[in-house]
Amino acid sequence: MLPKIYVPLPIPDPALELMRQYGDVEVFPWTHRDASLDELASAARRSHYLFCMHHTPIRASLFGPGSKLVGIGTSGYRADLHDAEAIKASGVRILEAKRPEPPADPDGYTMEGYGLNPRATGQLMVALLLNLAYRVTESDHYLRGVGFFQEMTMQFMGQGTTGKTVGLYGFGKVAKQAARVLTNMDMTVLYNKRTRLTPEEEAKWGVQWAEPDELFTQSDYVCLLVNFEDANHELVGEKQFKMMKPTAYFINVARGRIVDEPALIRALQDGTIAGAGLEVFRSEPPVVHDAYVPAELRKMDNVVLTPHNGGATYASRGAQTLHIARAIVADIKANWKG
């Protein structure tokens, strides 16, 4: 008998094709929501392996009466979503995906997955910036609704990027990949991080150091890129938005909890800032199970929204899911007795 493998969201075909060679694979069919905790617990009662993406919770309910789980494939442990005590008590094996080997250049990439997610997320950040700079979404909605248009209309004039300043608040892997693109768009790129780069590193990435207050006051686009930790909870709020130019845009591809979201909504509503590009939101796991976007943001024409999907390229997501699938398959080969 083949083991049953449950995948709680649609994923790229290569990972599914690999697992189907060794197991009976069931995939949660919907793309507009995550599997609920009850649905995951139900799947555990009919499945031997659970495929987990980084946001899938591993709770005690997975190991309740009738659970058949013997292994859970994951890209890594998350203390805020994974119940370590319940996992240990269950005896279920945690099958952590092997990380891809880095190339000779640590800032490079391989199609096995190394460096792909920071590139995809950094490029999405730039896409949000360009969308706001040229008011692409507003123009698209207008044409779909009206049909007619005036050539060279003033209605959707944007500030563009040439000669403008972008501030990168945080400068890790994602910010580096964004900087590679931004410096070739005739923009001044400011950055801030805990420890300033060496002059050689600043020259390599084409960036200039700025203190946080300077970054917010001088930038035409402020991009949030710091990691979430308790000390960074609501790091950006009313004070920072009031520092920004009224013509400036705020872009967040980090974590929603780093921003005081009600303060951001007020700044957008009263014209304190010109608009925003948001990839992440406060109401996401682990704060809530079912991620959602506040109604106020959904109603604003000057806000561009994406569903926390920065790694959504076939190369990046495909490599990530394939590594998890390989971990599950390796365990089946070693331990499944049927």
C-alpha cells in the first residue's frame, strides 16, 4: 500500500509528480484561502505524510485521536507556528528540506533554489514601486471601467523614478537584489541597517547610508525590508509617516506586524503620504489563521495590493517545494513498510 500524502495548498507540478511516484497524493483544491485547522486535523486522520509550506501551522490538533501521521515535510521549524512539545510527544518525524548548496558567489543564485526567493521578492518590490510610480493599476481599472480615454491625459500623471530617491529600511538579501535593479533606474538609493556596510560594499551595491529619520524625510519611495522580531513590532507608525513627503509612497514586502496598520490607513486617508504598495499585512499567520486585507485598504485607488506571494515564480517556488517533496520521498524510501 502506498502512503497517503496531504498537500494543504496547490503547488507546482514537479514536486507533485515526484511524490506521486511514491505515494497517493491529495491536494487541497482552493487558491483563495488556506486549509483550516479542522481541515488539517481531518487530513491527518486519513494521511501518513503532511507537506507543509512555511506558513502551515503544526499544532497539537494534528496528532489527536485517529491521526495517521508518521512524517511532516517542511522547509524549517517556526517557533511561532509549530508546537514543539506536541511534535516531540507525537513521535511524528519532522522532515526538513535540504537547503540548496550556495554558489561560489554568496550573492549569486542557482536554479536548485539558492538565492531565488530573495531575487523574486526584491523584484516584486521593484514592481510595486514602478506600479505606483506610473499609476499602472489605477490606469488599468479606469480603462476597464470606461473604455474611452484621452491620449496624453493628465489624469494619471506619475512621478516616475528618474532622479528620485528610494530608501531601503533594512538591507538584507532581498534589499540587495532590489538595489541591483534600482541603481540602474537612475535613482538615488539610500539604506539603513543595524550595522553599516563597508565603503567597498556600499560601492558594490550602489547605495548610500542614511539615518532612519533622514531616510524617511528624503525618500520618494520608502521600502520596508527589516526582519520581524519582537523589538521591531510596529517599528513604523504615525511618527514615520508624518516625516515622509506628501508625494512619497510606502512599500512593505517585509512583515505586516512591523507597521502600525491603523496609522498607515490614516496616513493614506488624510493624504499624509501619496500611496502604498503592500505585499504583507497585520492579519496573517501567526496573528490569525485566515489571512485577510482590511476593507479600508481594499477601497483605496492609491494602494497596490499583493497576497504575500513574493516568491511566486515557477523557478523559486518550484525549487522550494521540490526540496520538501524530496525530504518526504527520502523518508518513504527509508521507513515506509506499507
